[in-house]
Amino acid sequence: MIRFALIIAFTVLCGLPPARAQAPVQVPVSANAAVIDDIVTGSRILADFGVVDGFGHVSARNPANPDRFLMARSLAPALVTADDIMQFDLDGNAVDPRGRALFLERFIHSEIYKTRPDVMSVVHTHSPGVIPFTVSQVALRPVFHNAAFLAAGAPVWDIRKDFGETDMLVRNATIGKSLALTLGDKSAVLMRGHGDVTVGPSVRVAVFRAYYTDINARLQSQALALGGEVNYLTTAEGAKADTVNLAVLDRIWNLWKVRVATAPAK
């Protein structure tokens, strides 16, 4: 105590401010602005390439709270801004709705996040290239390395199987859970007569997979039209190629981001 008092006295006499304990670093509890920016950018990328039009949506699990996810209000993907992003719980309820219109099929996202703790982003599209594979007996399989994740499988979910003749929409949690269970541990699931869903450990990966699912479907259709046997990637080739794709993904993301010229989220 005497030594401490002498130190304080010395600092006062020398005109030095007394030492203070450093305040603990505060971790922001709000959603990461970078994740919101990726949702906005990813929505516009997919719209720019025609993978989505006025329909479809991109979401991300809240990095500050795994029991919440972030998604735009009901709006065409090309028009989404940071101000349109809302927060939802894993039952699909808006945390702060403020009278804003919500996507009817938000349960696609909520039930996948609930079922798959590893998933940090979900994308739903009505990909024109993919839809023929949802209504035929031809399985969607990878024909080139950028779609390598499809080598693990892309199951087809048929809403009619469990729910009869519906309007084809995932309009509640029960239907959403059925879709999530069909997805299983895969990166993509096809929806009969509707579209597809891709997932990933980040928005960038999920958007990458949504884009290349559409591209692969178009290329596979062309290969099948040529006639003869198609030489697809094997499961092992797919796993190896996917590892490389994930390692260099920022190269294509940064190019796409410049292309859509999205302003940073504020």
C-alpha cells in the first residue's frame, strides 16, 4: 500500500495522469455489417446473372446470435439494400417487423438453420437451368469442377409426396422441415417444379453454389443433348475440387461485386 501511494504521489508531482484499468473490449451485439453487405451483394449478383428474377432470396445466420437469421423484407433481389435487411428467429418470426412485408417462404431458411447448425447461409432460387432436373428422372450431377459440390449429391424434394396438391410454396414450418430433412447434409436440394436451395458456411459460398448449380444444369443439359454417355466428376474428384474452389472463392466474389457495384452497407 505504501509503495502504491508513493507511485501515485510521484505521478501527481510529475504531472502524469494516474494509471487506469483498461476497459474491456466490447464485442458488437448487432449483426455484422459485412454479412449484411454480402446479403445485398449476393442478391444482386444472382439477379444480374438471371439465376433469380423478382423472386428468390438470400439469408445469413446472425454471426452474433446463432438463433437468429438475417434476410430482406419481401422485395425483388435486385432491389435489396442494407436498410431492407430484417432479423428473424428460427421459427420464422420477424424480431422487429414494423409492418414490413415478409417473404412467405422464409420457412425454407428458418428450418434449415434449425436442422443444420453448420449452415451460415441459405439461398433459394427459381433457377431456369435447374427446374428441368426437378421434374425429370435425370439426376443433376457435376460436369465441371466449379460445381464440384454437386458430386456429394443433390436430392429432389417433392412437396406433393408429404402434403398432396398444394400451391407449391413452402409457406409454413412443417413444410420447411420436410425440405430441410431432404437436404440432409448436402449443399444443394432441388424442389420439384419450383427451383432449388443451396447452403454454405458463408453467404459467399451459398451464392457461389447457387450460381454454379444453375450453370452446371445448363451445361449438363447440353452434354446430354449431344448424345452418348456423360463423364461426370466422381465423388472423390468433387471433394478435392470443392476444397480448391473454397480456397480461391474471393477471386470470383470480388469480380462479381465490382460487376454489380453494390455500395457498402452502413
